[in-house]
Amino acid sequence: PEDAVGFDDVTFSKVLSTLHSTALDPETKLEVLRWISHWVFCRALQMREFLAAFSEAAHRANLFVLLFFRIVDMHHEKLFRVRFDNPQEIEELQHRLGIAAFFPFIQPERSNFKFDFQYNDHRLMASSLLQLAFREQINNLRYVSFVDPHSRTDPLLSGVPRSWEDPAKLPSTGILRASYFCAPELRCFAQRKLAFERFGFWKLLVQEKGVSWWTGLAEIPPDVQVFMEWVVRNYQNCDDPFRALMRRSGQSVVNLVSFQDGLRDIGFDLFDHDEGRTQALFRFFDDDGQGAISELEWQVVGQLHQEMMVSLEEFV
């Protein structure tokens, strides 16, 4: 229902505390939650905290399926999706729920996709992702490959056929793999909303600014995590390093040379003797591949900081 609301904070805190403190085995806990599931709704962040209450992957999966359709802010699904470090877990959950139900329509960034064209819903989701890529920037699709029914791999060096936007023109068999990246400036939020409502049958009641844009720690290279840990130790505001880099560049964006010099200016010297690592760090932030980091692209630093803080709270 459009007027559904998640647990209030006090009630949720009591439920979560009981889950953690009770001596009941996980199966019994799940059974109790199943008894009350039709009475409750939860928010995306609450779903994530529920998942943290179970250590075994099988129990987390059963909890997830139990409460998935009770989530009231599905546009924030990435908050709990990043809780699954193993891509196989995501694939199995999509199989159980349906790939169109559990699909990252609003935040496909840094997701890895596998579409099996023998299934109609996989073809629909593949065409939906391709429609988005052609409207935002086709280079957002990376690491693309297609394996035909004879197990021959086609790296699609000439690009994904434009005709594949139409699910009726997709091959009837074969497996398409791809990853998706997108700079904030290139988002076509209207297209994302259209797919979210048309294929996921969810209702989106917020605008782009109302979405909690998120990045998980498992989605980033190790050197980016090293940099993030340094930023968190040395800055209270994650935007301050970028402002320092902009002062070095003298522009509103930061190119590679200014980035390298600026890192030295702010005291980050961990990669000083390996220029390749600094360049790789720059490429991570330069999501659109235009050779400069914008303030919007730098927002991923704030997203990662949020993820680190939430993960720390879960650990404690």
C-alpha cells in the first residue's frame, strides 16, 4: 500500500534486540517472524539490520524472501543489496523472487549482471538495462560478453547490438554478462523510474534527490578502500579533500595531473612510489571516463563513508 510505513524506531529496536538476545535457534526465530510478517512493513535500512542478525547465508536468504515484499522504500534497495558480498547469493535470491522483482532499477551502478536468455524475464531485464545504457551512455556497460548455446564466447567488441533494446529481437538462448557504471551527471532518472514501475511494479514517490545513493565496500578495489580509510582518519568532512584538489587544479573539476599533485598536497603519500596505483584510483573516481573528476563524481566518497559507518555500527 502507498500509505504503508516501516517499523517505528522504538519498536524496531525492541524487535532487533530480541532477535539478538534470545537463545532460540535461527529456524525458530524465522518461524516467529513468519507468523507476524503479514502485519509488518520495514524500511530498506531495517531490512539490512535484520540480515545482520543471522550469520548463516541460508537463514539470511529465507529472512530476505520472507520480508522482501514488505519493504516500503524499494528505491533504497541498494542499502541492503550491498550486504550480500557473494554474487551467487544475489543470483539465487533473484531466482527465488524473480529477477524483475529484485533488480537494481534505480541504482544499477557497479552491479554485475548475468542474463540467461532462455528465460523471458531475463530477456526483459536485459533489454531494460540496454535501454538505460543507450539513453545514459552506452560505455556505461563494461566487461560485456555473450556466451552462445554452444559455449562460444563473443566479447562483442563491436558493441551490443542496438536492436537488443527490443526483447523480441534478443537471442532466444545464450548468456549475456555485463557490469554497469554511471557518473551522476549522466543519470537518466526518468528512464530508471519508468523501468522500476513498469517491470518491478513498485511505485516511486520520490525525486532523484530523495534517493539515498549508495556504494558498498565490496564494490570497490582494495586501493580505494585504503584511500577511504585514510580520508576517514584525516577528515571530518569527505568533501574537504576534493576542495583541496580543486584548489590545485584551479577549476571545478580535477584532471589526472592535478589529482596526483593534489594528493601530495593533502598528505596522501601511500602510493607515491607506484604511479599506476594513483592512476587506477583516479580512474575509479572518473566514472564517465572523460579525464576529470567532478564534484558529483566525488560523491562516491561520501557514499562509501556512510557505508563504513553503517558497517561499523553493525559490527559493534
